[in-house]
Amino acid sequence: NRFLRSGARGFEERDALELLLTYAVPRRDVHDTAVALLDRFGSLGSVLSQSPDMLASVPGVGPASSVLIALVPQLASMALRPRRGERLDSSAGVREYIRKSLGLQRRERLVALLVDSSGRLLAERELEHGTVDRASVHPRNLVEKIVATNATGVILVHNHPGGRPEPSSEDLALTARLCELGRSLGFRVLDHLVATDAGVTSLRERGAFPHGC
């Protein structure tokens, strides 16, 4: 077995997908199915970001295959998820978790990482999902979660399903609004991260954070 000898090093995307499909559909040639998936969605990363229903729409992909493929990125995201009490900084592990948990998703999500005064993670809470209108995000939703966890800081994270990592004017306005709220209520907005399948952009590192925040 090539994988047992040297892992996935040197695998083409089709090779990796064929190997995965083999465990869902044993004793059957899955070459054509792997090719069909890559033709439909364009890349292995895009295949792994699809829902089971979308995967099952490809000829040759049954329930077992669609669930197994959709499970892979979710397992990777769970493995990379920061543990409660872990100090959050700009470490590669935290950024990779954010990229894989949000950047590969097909719908937009706005998430708050709530931390204590030492920057240790207390909780991860979703604020909005679907097509997120930053102008309609209600601050009370965030404040309730901060109070419930005794957090003193928050890192905002949201994804751009379209793949553009640049923060929008709405992203900047939301950050400014929540920074102002934090000053009056005693919590800090530490950063606002934009996740895409290509990586994670920090508004603070880009110099796009409101003055005094």
C-alpha cells in the first residue's frame, strides 16, 4: 500500500480522493468517481467543502461516500480547535483552525472567540450565520455571551465564501461599533479575522483597526 509506505507525499489530488473513496466503496473501481468529483468541483479542497447532498449529486457517489468525504474536513477542524484555556495568539495552529473551520465553508458565519484577561480561550460562540448583514448584527447578542462567560476580550472571526480576504467597509464598521461598545462596557475587541480557503487576514495586523481600540 503506497500510503502505508510513505503517507500521502507525492499523491495527486485524484490519488488521494480515490484512496478515500476506496474505504467507502470497497472492492469497486472508484477512479471514474474521483475524476467526476474533481471535474464537478474543480479541486480536492472544493470537494471537501461540499455538503453530503451536493456530493451525492455526482454520479457514483452514494450515501457512504458523501458522508465520509464531508466528515474529513470536520474531523481536521475538530483536531485543530483550540482547547478551553489555551492562550490565543497569532500562532499558525489557531489560524489554520480558523481557516479550516470557517474559510472552507460555503455559507457565511460570524463567530466570537471569547477570552480572559490572559488571552486564554473561554468559549467559541456563533453570532450570525447565513448571509451575514454586518449592519444588522445586534450587539446585545455578543454582550450576553461575554457576560455568561466572564470574558474580558473577544476576537471576531467571519468568513468570505467568495474567497476575497480583504475586509469590507461593513467589516470595518462592525469592528468600530463593537470597539466603542467595549470601551463603555469594559471588554476589548482584540482582533477581527477574515477567513477564506486561502488563509486568514487580521484587521489589526493590516492597520485597519479603529484608533484606540
